[in-house]
Amino acid sequence: MTEENIFEAVTDYAINERMSKMLLGNRQYQKLQKRIDKQFELFDKLNLDRKQWLVIDRLLSLYAENGALYGRITYRQGYKDCVVMLQAMGFIKAA
């Protein structure tokens, strides 16, 4: 297993497991989820036909996928930046 694969495994765990637990306890996240639920109720009342629904569903899914990818990339970059900073401060040695 390469260093990058180990790094990805660790950050994937942190993103998928740890962050999920943290988000569920976060008030801002809960409020936003409630707003999403209310908006979905209004959206559902539009009674769109299947073709219209699928176009919107695909678009929203792509936005969600894009946001998830952005989050993973920035989270991993934050880890890398932290390592560089700790190396510069002499707390850890470069491999």
C-alpha cells in the first residue's frame, strides 16, 4: 500500500465517519437540513412529470457530487498543509 493510499484511507475515514457524527450534532447543519426539507416539500408540490423530475434530479446529484469532491479535496489539502507547517516548525521530520 502506498503512502497516498494510506493517506486517502485515513482522510476518507475522517470525512465519512467522524465528520458525519460531528455534523449531526451541529446546530447550523440541522437548521440547513430543515430548510432543505421544507424546500423539498414545496418542490414536491410542483407535480413535475417524470422527465422533468429526472433532469432536476440529475442536476442536483451532480452538484452534490461536486460539493462532496470539493470537500474531500480541501480536507486532504488541509491535512497536507498542516504537515508542512509542523515540519517547518520542527515538530515532525520530513520522510
